[in-house]
Amino acid sequence: MTHNSDFKKLVRSRMERTGENYTTALAALQIDRDRAYADHLRRIRPFFEDGDPRARLLRIPAKRRTQLAVALEMLRRFDPALTYTETQVGAVLRTAHEDVAYLRRELVDYGLMERDGVGTYWFARTLPVRTGNLAQEVSDWERVWMPEFLAVGTRAALAD
């Protein structure tokens, strides 16, 4: 049994769309999730030491789709419930790669983090709107993982 109410909503939504029972819809979504994560890992492994996304980033990918996938991995290094200063963001990103300005800019440009004019960073509270070419570069893993990740930060922000 899942304890994630957001995932339960996805299962129930699929049930309504397809007419499947809960168990069948849950299994189908889990298969989709596993496939999306496997594809995500296949895309980013060559860019990390030992193929481990928690390790250092060896080089910045040239392709935008892979850059977005790497940005998702950088995002996982933060707590979605916290607000960060620019210095704190830099310290977290420095554990991954020396070009922290580029990584920080990518997180903001992709709509994964937001910032104000005085150097405070926080997580987007909603899924970024992807239009044009960027909409084609979004991986299935972002579509599956981001709502869950953002829900954690949104619940924590509402509890404050």
C-alpha cells in the first residue's frame, strides 16, 4: 500500500480513464515509473563518476534533454522544504561540479528553482510550464518524479 496521496491520485485518475481496477492501474503506473527512471539513468550515467548520479559531475552535457536530466539530479541534492541563500546553493552544487554558477542558472532557467533579486532560492511550487522546443526535451522521469518531489516541498511550506 502506498502512503503517497499524490501517487494515489494518479492511480485513481488512471482508473477513471481506463476503467482498470486499483491494483491493475497501480501496477501499470509502477511499470511506467520504473521504465522512466531506467531511461533517465541511462541518459545521465556517462556524465557522473562511476555512473552514480550522487557522485561528481564529470562534464556538462551538450544536449538540452540531457542537461535537463542532469538538472533534475542536481535538484535532488536539495531539501524541497527549505529556502536557500545563493551561498548555500553554491555549496551544495560545488559538491557536484566546480561551475556552480552554470548549474544554479540551469536550475532557475528550467523552472526547477525560483529566486528573488537578493539571492534567495526556493523550489518551484508548481510544475514548470514547458513550451516550444523545451516541451519536447522533458523526459518521462520529470513528468513522474517532479510532482512527487514538489508535493513534499509544498506540504512542508503549508505546515510552516
